[in-house]
Amino acid sequence: MGAQTILVVEDEFLIRFMLADSLREIGFQALEAADGDEGFEILMSGQVIDLIVTDVRMPGAIDGMELTRRSKSLAPARPVIVCSADMLKSESYPADEFLAKPYTIETLAGLIARLIGDPWQTTAQTHSA
């Protein structure tokens, strides 16, 4: 069994690259999607995803909040962290956590650890679509 998998959905390439790279350095497997449409395709691919980190405002038909709703309908227990500079935590339901941009990788890593544990922790429940 490999490391837990985090799906990073962010349309800004440098932010997505930095987040995914930092999560890999911590020990997670990180998948990257450039927008909500691509993120949803990954969710529907059958790939096991343990947690999603998503921006809210992105191009395409599916924004981060719609991706969150679709993820929760597919796997209600799969945690989602929504990140935005343009909204409040009170607007982030049904996400499990909200991070206001800008934020540090340490803050994100702390939320991830609280939600799913360390990279190699196994869960009794799989979070595939």
C-alpha cells in the first residue's frame, strides 16, 4: 500500500506546482488538476483520493465549490479543503475546512494531518468515487 493521495485542484500553475511538490516532500502522493473539470475527471477515474485541496474560482464549468459538492455526493467521508482569497469560511460549506489565501504550507499540512493523519496512515474506508 502506498502513501495517501491528495488531489490538488488549482488553476494557477506555480501555486499548484508548489503545493503538490510540498505535499510530495511531506510524503503524500499528489495528483494535480488545472481546474474543476479536470479534478472531477480524476475523481471519476476510479483513482483512490484520500483528500482534496481546491481553489474556488477557476475556469471551466466546475468551480471549487461545485467540485466539493460532487466529491461529497460520491464519497461523503472524503475531506475537502477549500482555499480562496475571495470568500469567507461561512461560505465554504460543505467543505471540511477553509483556508484563506495566502496561507503557508505548514498551515495546510496541519489541516491535512488533522483530517487524514500522516502520509502513510491507512484508513478503514477508501475514498474512491
